[in-house]
Amino acid sequence: MAQHPTSLKIPMDLKERIDRLAKQGDETPHALMVRALETAVTAMEKRAAFIRDAHEADRQMTETGIGYAHEDVVAWLRAKAAGRDPKPPKPIKWRE
């Protein structure tokens, strides 16, 4: 993968923490920072996608008047969390 040099000014206490953790993890401070940035950027991208999906679901629900009963969704999620394979909740008309 092509790399692009960049400069990053960070507080001295953060740099010291990075150096300590890199040494403990038997990696370079550079590798630790690249890995941390990759993890943070990936998390931000996933959050942004989640929010986009939520907005789209809200738009569709508002447009169609079809959604899911809260109780049904909670029961489904609890069953999934318990390791079961429940049937997904059935869509319902929540407005005319």
C-alpha cells in the first residue's frame, strides 16, 4: 500500500503514552499510531453508515406508514442476544 508522509503534532504526555504502549506491545510508535488511526477511522465510518441507515429507515417508515412494534423488536433482540434464532418481527401499519 502506498504511504503518504504526514506530520502530526501531539501533546508530550500522549506521545509518552504511545511510546510506552508501543514498547510493551513490541511494535514501533509509528505502527501503533497507524493502527490506532485505522481503528478510529473505521469506527467513525461505521457510525456514519449506521446513522445514514437509520435516517433512511426513518424516511421509509414515514413515507410508507409501515414499521415494527417496539415490544416485538425488543423480544426479537433479546432472543437473538440469548443465542436463539427467532423469527423477525412482522411489519405493521402504524398510521393510516
